[in-house]
Amino acid sequence: MQFKVKKSARAVLRSVDETVEQVEDRVGSFIMPVRRTVFERFPVLFTLLVTFGAVATLKGFDLLVARLPAYMQQPLVLLTIGVSILILTGTLYKKLG
């Protein structure tokens, strides 16, 4: 008796699994054309926003450094710190894979 129950339960589970897979495939085929990235939908706007963000960051950093006399008198110190940070983050990126 238990064998028959297990056998029928497995058959039901297989049927449910197949139905779920079919539904996933159908839903995926409907959603895929809609699920485009923001960059694909609005490439010019996204590019302008990224450019503005980068320029604003660099200009803000430039103005911040201009207020510090030590970096204005010895720009080599600032360059050394910047290169060190790039090397450190590159090494960390490689280690994290």
C-alpha cells in the first residue's frame, strides 16, 4: 500500500514539476522583450548622467584639493597617494576574483 502511495506521489510531483517548467518558459518568453536594461532603453540619457556624475566628482575633488595648501605646494604627494590607492584597489580586485 505504501509503495502505491509513494509511486502516485512521485507521479504527481513529476507532473507539477513539468507544469511549473512550462509556465516558467512561457512567462520568460513574454517578459524577455520587456526586460531590457536602462542603458538599452535610454542610452543618451544614461550616458549624459554618467558623464555629469564623473565630471562633478572630479571637479569637486579638484576644488577640495585646491583648499589644502600641502597638496598645492607638493602635487607629487597627491599623485603618490592616488597611484597607491589604484594599486591597492587593483590588488584587492584581483584577490576577490
